[in-house]
Amino acid sequence: MNNHAVLIRQLGPADRDAYFELRLRGLTAHPESFGQSYADALARGAAQHDAMLEGSRAADGDFLLGAYASAGAPLVGVVGMRRNPRDKERHKAAVVGMYVAPEAAGRGVGRALLDELLARAARIEGLRQVQLMVGSRNEAARKLYESLGFRKYGCEVDALNVDGVFHDADLMARFM
């Protein structure tokens, strides 16, 4: 599955269950990589993603993308972008919820998702930077982000507390 074989598309309401199922897999496998806990995700349910999946603010910078090995294949990767809603910070958006299923890892899925996210970000008027947080120990993800032009600008110490274990997060940004 190279970059060209990966199908990337914006997720919509019909993708809700597949998206939520893959998100729960990510929260279970890598709790240190997400701000939301598995328990919180379950408590809030799939409906918490309806506004993003509805897509009415996609052109403005709020959307979810999904990756598939081919048309009709199961969802194997997801990433979202959220634009800052505040007037003075609308020039910034954040990469959120990045996850690639283990069966698709190392095949260019993450890069394909981020390539599409950045291509869409470049078309949004007034958007000047895309930011993200990545676990300080997540070398593979950090290298992928750096290869796409993201640069570390800080580190949040003890960013996440997962069952009493604290994890630092690197803050990264890419200017458009």
C-alpha cells in the first residue's frame, strides 16, 4: 500500500460507526497519544463526532479524513483538523485524532492522510499555521511530521496523565 494506492476522503455521517470503532481502537492501543480517554469516549458515544462528520464547516477548516486501502475496503486511518474559532486565533488550526491501524502501519497511510490535510489547509483563506501535539517519546510520528515541514516549538511537560503515568508532548507547527 504505497501513497498512490491509499484512498483518502473526507468522512461524512455515513462513516460514523467505522470512524468511532477505529478511534476506540486507537484510544485503547495508544492512550498516551490522545487527550480523550477510552472511558470518556465510550461515555460520550459516537454522537460526539456528528458535528465534524456533518461537514458543514469543512471548507472553513473543521473536517475528518479517512484512509482506505482501496474503495470498499475498511477504514484503516483517520486524522482531523480543527480551526481555532476565536477571532484573534483563526489563523491557526490543529491536527487532531491522528491514528493508523497496526495492519496498515508503515505503508504510507499516515503520510497520505497528512498530505491531504495539508493540501486542504493550504486552500483555506486566512489559515497561516497548522499545529499539533505529539508524545515526546513517539519518534516515528515526530519524524513523519518533521518530514512534512512541522517544527518543534516547545514541550508540554506532563501533558497527559494515563493511569498515574505522566507523558510529555512536543508542540509542533507548520507554517503555510
